[in-house]
Amino acid sequence: MNQAIVFKDQQDLADLSEFLQRAKRLDERGAVKLRCFGDVLAAYVSPIYSGSLIAEGPTVLGLRTMQLAKSLELDSTFEISSLLERMSSPAAMLTASVSIPPAAIRVAWSGITPPRQGWEHSGEIAQELVSQWAKDGIAEVASALPESVGSAIAARVRLQIWGKSVGLEYNLPAATAFAMAGLGFLEKGVPVQVFRTAGWVRLSSKYGHVLSKESFRIS
């Protein structure tokens, strides 16, 4: 794949790099789906996902978009580590561009495509409340998982906890709060905007978006 993503300036390159570094801290072996049909790049990550399209549990997508200096056609998924390595090269920093990795990968969540239209604003939630939901979920995961538990059981327990709604008033899986906090999308004192369409919910700030199916499960 002999293509390159050309950013408008070094700051946009740095912003995407920071987003991917945060995503990698949430999932060391994480992937990023890059979609671009023109001069707008959409970068999707999934810090929490069920592992298959039919498995029980939430799949939460984090999204950053930015305008590029050159139009591009791209719809592929790559290892975050591979892309970060290319973004940190002296050539990338100098030219504000990054070559696309030659090998795309396949992950279960990359087949999920949230609606692009029909989103309606349904309110806002205080940043402090979203932060508290994230902290509560992290604490519940920590208390529910002894150090000796196997990885498969641990993954199932995490999905059960993060899939629970933070409250029927909001119909949000707790995982959305975790992703908003972990991906750096929260700004102290600034409310998070909520949008909905066709059973989907989107939390948005000026830093990015988190998308997920609505959750009505409280236990």
C-alpha cells in the first residue's frame, strides 16, 4: 500500500499520535480503523469490545476526525503500534505526513459501522458525572477480579461490568464513560453532549466522540 496520510500541519499529526497513544494504553495490542473518502480522516479505536459481533457485551468505539491536506481513499484497519512507529519517525515529523502500513489487519469490532446520519441531540451530562462513572467502573472491575483469575474469565467479567447501564435515565453502558475518560475526551467543567439515533448513543466533546449501542441492563 504505497500511500501516505498528509496532515495540514505537525499539530494535527501530534494530536492523532496522542489519541493513538491513549488508545494503546487502554489496549496494548489495540488496532485503529482509518476511513477517508476525501480530505476528512476518521480514526476509530475500540478500548472495550466483545471479541465477536454476536457475543454478549458492549463494543465501544472512540472516534477522532480531522481534515487532511490531501484527499485520500482509505478504509483499512492497522495495528496501533505499527502506525505510531511510523508517525514518530523524523521524516513524518518534518513533512507532517505518515506512510500507511503495508499490512492491514482484521479485528472483530472493525466490522461495526455506526450510523453516519440521523443523530439528534438529546441533552448533556456533567463532565464530573461521566468521570465518576468511569472511576466507579474501574473500582468495580478491580474488586471483582482476583489476581489468579484466568484471562478468559477476566475478559468476561470486565464486559459484564462495563456493559451495565449507568442508569435508566441515560441508557449508556458504563464503558462509554471509561472510553471518554481514558481517551482524553473530557474537559474539566465542560458538559459532555449526548446524541442518539436508531438505538445508538454518542458522547461528544471538542476532543472526540465515543459511540456505542444503548444499554438498558442494570445488573
